[in-house]
Amino acid sequence: MKHIQAKYEDGVLTLSMTRAEKKNALTQEMYLTLALALEDAGQDDSVRVVVLRGTPTVFSSGNDIQDFADDGSGKEKLASVRFMKAVTSLQKPMVAAVCGYAVGIGATVLLHCDYVVASEDARIRFPFVDLGLCPEFGSTLLLPALVGQQKASEWMLLGSFVLAGEAQKAGLANRVLPNDMVFEEAESIARALAKKPPAALAATRQLLKAASRELVEARIQKERDIFQTLRSTEDAQSIFNSFLSRAR
Ligand code: COA
């Protein structure tokens, strides 16, 4: 699969984003591949845990900005919607291994993971306001619930990079380790989870998320509606185009 690699071992499915030359910016094709893999993992009893990772240099720079630039259709990109649904519907633990940048949906996906291992050089950013957009993936609900209202406002309104230590202190990362230990640690956590009784693990996970499940789904929808409107504004389109022309 182009730009996504899947590896299965001992109950653990590891999904790696491998478009490092573009900082693992997610295309619709990548979203679809990830969504299909997660949907299959949900149906496959041999998969107990999913690990999501990037390369040793970057987790993900988020949605491919080319995708946000107006194609004239004004249409929503459905593969990203399907990916979000696949993540929120997965009834199995998800462990994130974050090396380097985690930006945009590369940051908001972490709020849906059950365990996050980050490298000392990890840099997490919610850049939506600076792009003329609003945050997505239920993050306007999940981030303040996790790190507190003031911290979430700071991170989302100012959009500065959050360093690994601060992310851990605020509760967004469980562990921070030297870069070369991150994948190993994530796999070891995943293998430990894979050995737990699956029904008890699934039930506990479901209970942990029960209070917020419906609220998260409703918020994802609300954010999506606002995001779609903002995406086609002149402000946002000129920000995307200046990022893209800088890239050429
Ligand atoms: N969409 C499309 N292309 C992207 C991208 C994205 N989200 N993020 C990075 N790229 C591309 C760059 O355009 C560049 O392409 P080029 O080599 O053809 O010029 C390449 O990836 C490397 O990125 P670069 O910006 O040179 O790397 P950096 O190390 O200086 O900075 C980031 C890394 C992640 C801080 C920076 O790329 C960035 O801010 N990206 C945009 C993040 C973002 O706003 N995402 C949208 C979330 S909603």
C-alpha cells in the first residue's frame, strides 16, 4: 500500500505512515487505506491492539494541504471522514508512537488513542486557526477535557508547538523517551495489552469512553460543518495557496 505499511505480529497490527518526504501529510488515499485497515482490524479477532506510527523523523504533518485547496467542487473529502469514523468505532486499544512532528489531524488523532508514546523531539501542533480553519475530530471537546480549558485555548488559539515534556505534563502523552526507543516502547505496550483478556479490555475501554462517545460524535459533525464553511473562504484558500506555492 502506497505510503501506509501494515505489519501484524502477536496480536498487534502496526500501521505506519511512510510518506516522510512530505512529512507524512495525509492524502485521501492514505486515509482510505488506514480506514480500511482499521475496519478490518475491528472484525478480525486475531488483532487485539493497533499501533499507529510514522517514521523515525515524523509522525504526521496532518491533512495534505493540497487537499484543502479549493478544487471548485466544494465537496467534502470522504476518505478523511471514513478514517475518523473508523478510529472512533474501533473497539480495540490504539497505541500511538510519535516521533517528530504531529500536526493537525496528526495531533488530534492522539486524543482518540489509549496510550501515546512520544519522542523527546516530538512537536505537537493544532494549527487550525492559522490556516483559517477550526479544529476537527472532536478535538474542541476532547482537548479541554484532557488538558483543561485554558491550556486547550492556548494550544488551539495560538497554535504554537507543544513540546514533548509539556504534552506529557498536560496528559496528552503517557511517556516521553529518546527517539530511538519510541517504536520499541509502543510495541511493548501494545504486546502487553494484546495479552490481556480481550472481552475485559474491550469492556473497560468502552466504559472509559462511554460518557463522551455520543458527545464526541456530535462534536465531530458540528466541527465538520464549520470546517467545511471555513475551508472555502478567501482567507483560508489564500493561506493554503501560499503554503503550496512556498513548497514549489
Ligand atoms: N500538506 C502538504 N504538504 C506538506 C504538508 C502538508 N500538511 N506538510 C509538509 N508538506 C510538504 C512541504 O510542502 C514540503 O514539500 P517540498 O519538499 O515539496 O517543498 C515537504 O513536505 C517538507 O516540509 P517542510 O515544511 O519543508 O518541512 P519542515 O521540517 O520545515 O516543517 C512542518 C515541517 C510539519 C512543521 C511543516 O511542514 C508544516 O507546518 N506543515 C503544514 C502542517 C499543517 O498545517 N497541516 C495541516 C493540518 S490541518
